[in-house]
Amino acid sequence: MSGYGQFCPVAKAMELLDERWTLLVVRELLLGSTHFNELRRGVPKMSPALLSKRLKALTRAGVVERSETDGRTSYSLTARGKDLAAVVEALGTWGVRWIGELGDEDLDPHLLMWDMRRTIPTSVWPAARTTLAFCLDGVEARAARWWLVVADGRADVCDFDPGYDVAATVHASLRTLTAVWRGDVSWQRALLDGSVAVSGPAQTRRAVPTWVGQGSLAAAPRPA
């Protein structure tokens, strides 16, 4: 893109960062994605060609480092890339505080479940392999069933039945579960008003809100 032609540091930073998707790619790297396909799952509406282009631009700018091990390419943030963490967090906090309305086009079950997979507090889950099922209303049938599997401190998400015993099943609309994950609605409120239902043994039902938790920006304060 052409430059702004200004000496202002904000203008110089935005010459790199305000191209479409660029900061979301940085966000994914900050959240621990290292491989191309992992990055794609975090920005599912971004074309592979554009993702490749943005990674190359960030690498040229010294924000991203590309490496190859056993023929597999991985990406990581350099020191200057990691320095963007505060910028991304501040933008996210501002978005939570002041842009609350979500349109139908903002709701994506694939992205929601992927974000849950990488940030749920696996340390509070049982030591043995544990599977939670999710039944989502308001989405196409092929995207309505999901399974979160936690074993050995690692979480995986499946859009097909992995064949394991299910500890509990969460029933909610995609919009409601997104609101809970964002922190717009608490687990307690959603369970009390019935917009989220959990089926399974009583002890497991009580544990599910703690097992799943909420997104990393859910605690950002909202305006009165």
C-alpha cells in the first residue's frame, strides 16, 4: 500500500498494520498459532493467498520470523512483533466496551469453538480424558454439533463425533454461547434463564462453567 507521507509514528505504524486482516494475523500469532493451517482456522474468512501475502509482508517488516523444521514451516513473532501484544489487547478491550452489537454475519461456530479450544483452562479439567459435547441452535446442521476433548492438559475440538464417552452436553444457540464466551452474559445468568442448558450428571453440570470459562477479554469492564 502507499504510505501516508507523514512523520507521525502512528502514521508510520499504520502503513504496515492497517491493511485488512494484518492485525488479526498478529492476534493469532500472539494466541499461539504457529502453522499456516492453525492461522487459517483463526481467520477462516481470509483466503490462503492473502494470508500468505500478509505473512510475507510481516516477515519483511521484521514482525514475524519464518522457520522450517523437517520440511514443515512455522511462524513466530519477533521481539518487535510481541511488542504489539499491548496494542492488540487495548483494541480488543475497546471493542468489548464500545462495540457490543453483533450481527448475524459476526457469528461463526468454527471460530468460536477454535477460540475455546485454545483458551479453556485445561488445568481445572479432570486428569482423565474428558469430552464435552455442544449442540448449537441457529446454525446449519453440519456445524451444529461439536466436541471438546481434553487429555493430558491438551484440548482438541472436533466437528465429528470422536467416539469417546461424553461427560456432559451443552445446549445453546450460537448467539447465546458467543455472548457467554465474550463475557456479555455470565454463565450463571444464562443457566438461570434457560438460554444455556447442560445435560449430564449433577456434579459435571456444576463444573462445566468452570471447565469452559470465558474468553480472554470477557473480564474487560463495560460502561455503565
